[in-house]
Amino acid sequence: MESIEKKLKEHMDDSGKTSYPDFDRLWDSIQQGEMRSMGNDSRRVRPMRGRKAAVIVGLSVALLATPVYAAIAYDWTGILSNKTGVQSAMDKGLGQTIEQSVTRNGVTLTLHTAFTDENRTLLLYSLDPGQSREGKSISYKSIGLRDSEGKTIEGHYTQQWNPDLGVFQGYFESDWVVTGSTADVEFMIEDIRYIDDGVQQIAFDPNNPKTQEFPIQKDGIGSVTVQSFDQSEGKVLLKSSITFTDHELQKWSWIRIQALNGNNEIIKEVKSPVFGTPGETGEYNSQQIYELIQLNGEGNHYVLAYDREVAHVNGKWGINVTLSKKQLESGTFKENLNIPLKQLPGGTEISEMIVTPTQIRLILTHQEKFTRVPYQNYQLDVDGTLLDGGEWYVEGNTNKTELRFEMGMLDVNSIANKPIDLIAKHRVDENLGNKIPIRLMNISNDRQSMTTDYEGYPVTWTYYKKDNNLYVESVSSESEFGGVNQTYYLDGTKRNFGTPAIVAFHGDGNNKRMDLFKDFDRDELEIYVWMYSTEKPEDELRVELTKGK
């Protein structure tokens, strides 16, 4: 994923926050059999906003040659920009110094420092590609940990190129924690891909409403299919779908349509794009929204841009190490809370708080499976100091959710004596739809619209046929209406669900949705809402976790 992260980071630097799929909504689709695989961990890897790392000058050759001091030749602040708890622990001299290297085929992997506590395991590493480096970035067939029994320990990684040292610096992070005080593991990577930019011209016409398909048959890409959909206020939605001749490419490449003007400059999207949503049969789907007038500029042209492999180094690089919690034991504590949250659905309670020098973790349990905590933003108020956090789904446990907060510069040893409150903001609730149908009449290739009252909210339905498929769009002028999750029609007692044709996000202020019903040949239809959401951006929940001393 590193190359994708790097590309996304570059895009974020240019155009703001890059969007990820709404995994809640994708899950709903999976439940209805509309999507066969997610192919992505719901916790998601976050791109890093890092500054260029620089070597600290003035160290003697002898000092650099001493393993215990070698780590200070690296500046990790860029790569750890959103891991402030780890950076703080490092500044305080915490963490387990490892400084072990292995060289294969001219490439050297070095494991520098480990941070192992009751919340997570995070390893700092560097990779020196030597003379073999080509392209702009690298990725791996696999990277991670193996325990003493050979079992793979899952996680994610982020890395960036340090041009001063000629190495890639990165971290590997996992929710896995050591059972007991120590554990023997192997940190390893397998097969290195050297990656550069690939570009293929496509003769896309943004004014053509029909589906446009372009064969690529190069660099592992089979074809790209692009559709355009008119949006409000002169905007157009481009939906692209990529098929592959090499399915490994889909796992690590970032692929997107680029609109270029007559000066070969990239035309920016007007809203955050979404890349890499998995399709029903394994295709790679994306959506981008532009101003139509910009796309019609003189000299405009379109390309398919992607990451391509330019070289490959086969091999396995493994470093055996005994991880220890000892360095981070000071200040670590657990506290059973068992605080019921009557304001939340599903019999939710805050069951436990785990505090380490790098992170505070709150464990929420639910009596009902798949209960979603209905807030967008989370903070901890630690005696007046606010820590920003986020929601993490616990793989394999549908009755549990976690909230995680980086410690930042807080002194962990004083946390136990301070009052701590949880603050949750911007409530979004999901609701089952009613049994009242919305009747679509005189369905044709022409766009038709009507407005109905749905649960007290005005909802405008726009429907039309395109390429023998029926599209049903919904939108509301009321900002408190969060959007229709999914629609369906009845065939006897069987529910036939539409496939979500655009990826939507809770809390982004946009409640427009669009469902696709394939191979539709009727001229009228009664549809029903499966679920819809409502939003309260100003809603705030504050829960006292500890009183302090």
C-alpha cells in the first residue's frame, strides 16, 4: 500500500482531503449480496503528511558506527507526524533499540526501534535499495511480522524516501500485542517492486452520456470503462471502472483518470475523489467530480494514470528479534470502566481504558452485533488537554469497537491522577426505512424527477435509463437528512436491491445517493428505502471516564 499512500499524499497536498470508501455502506451492500469482497481492511491505512527527513550532521564516524547510537542519524518526525505518541516516547528515550540489518541481493533492511505496549506494536525500519533502485517508489509482495509458530501478524506500513541518506524510512504498525513480557518474532519483507508512473491516452468525451470503454492491454491493465453523469450546478460525475490482466496490480497500484488542459496541467476535481472501491467482479472503481465547463476547455485531453512496476528484486529479508514491553511499562495501566451509554444504540458501554506511553485505547462493547457508534469525531479531555482520536473496528469481533487516541506530549505517569472525559461530536444515526413505496412512472432514457415526503424530510427522486440499466438518484434539501442508504423493489416477497453507484460518506454534508438496477426493462417501478441516515452536526456527547485525584 505504500505507493498508493504516497500518491494519495501528493494528491492531498494539492487538493485537500482525499476520501475513502464508506465501509459501513459497503458492508450493507455485502450483506445484500451485491458485493463479493471488500479487499481492504476497514481500519484503513492513512497517508502521511511528512516533511523530508534529514540526517543530523556533526556526528563522528565512530559514533555512527556504534549500534546503540545509530538511530539518531535518522529524523523520524515526518513519518511519525500522525503518531505523536510514538514520537513523544522516542523523545523521552523510550522504545526498544534493535539496530539489526540483513542484506540480500544488494538490498539492506534495517530494523531500528520497536515500541511494544498493551495497545499496539510499532516498528521503525529503513530499506537501502543500493544500486538496484529504479523508479520513484517501492512496494512489497508482503511485509510484516511472523510469530514463533510461523503465523503471520497482520498490520500496515507507511514509508517515504530520504534523499539525503538514500534509504526508505518507514514504520510497520499492528494491533497485535505481546502476550506476557516478551515474544520472539521475525520482521520480514518479501519481493521488492520498483514503481514508476504509467500513462495511457484515452479518447474520453465528457459530453457523451453513453458508457465509453477503452482497451489498454498494457502493464497489467485490461481496460477502462468511463461513464459521465450530470450533477447539479454544472458539475459532472465521472465513474471509472478498471479491469486487470494482472490481478496483483490491483493490490498495490493507484489508478485514476486525469483530465489535462491544453498546457498539460492537471484539472482538479471540485470535490474529494474516491479511488479503489471494489466492484462486484473484482474491478477497481473510482469516482471524480468536475466542473463541466472546465472539462470542455480548448485542448483538453484525458489519460489513465497509474503506478507500474519497472523492476523487481526477488528475495526474503528477515530479522529475528525478541520484542519486550519493558521499555514502555512505566505509566501503563488498565482501568475497568463499565460505563453504560444509554444515548447510544445496541446496548453500548465503555468497558475498559488502556493507557500506555504512546496511546490511550477505549474499548466499547455492544450487546447487539454490528452496532455502529453514531458519531464522527472523538476527543479525550485530559484535565484540559484535548487529544484527537478515531474509531477502529475490531476484526473478528462484531460486538466491540475501539476508540484510539495518540498520547502526544502528555506525561503518561500523571494520567492516572487526572480527570478524563470522552467527547463525541457530530451524530449520525442510521434508521430502517418504512414500508411505503415510492412509485416511479413512465421510466425512460429521459431524466424525470419528483419530490416526496419521506419520514418528514423532502426527498427528490430522479430516475432514468442508461445503457439498459435503471438509475435512481435521491437528494434532500434538508441538511439533517443524511441520505438514503440503499433502495430495493419487491419481486413477490423477494427484495431486489440496487447497487450503490456512488460512494457516500457520513457527515460530509452531501446527502445525494444513486442506486443502479441492472438490465431493467420496465416502464414503472415501486421502490422502497432499505435504510436512511439523519445527522445532527451540533450534537455533542460528553462522558466522564475518571474523576482524577
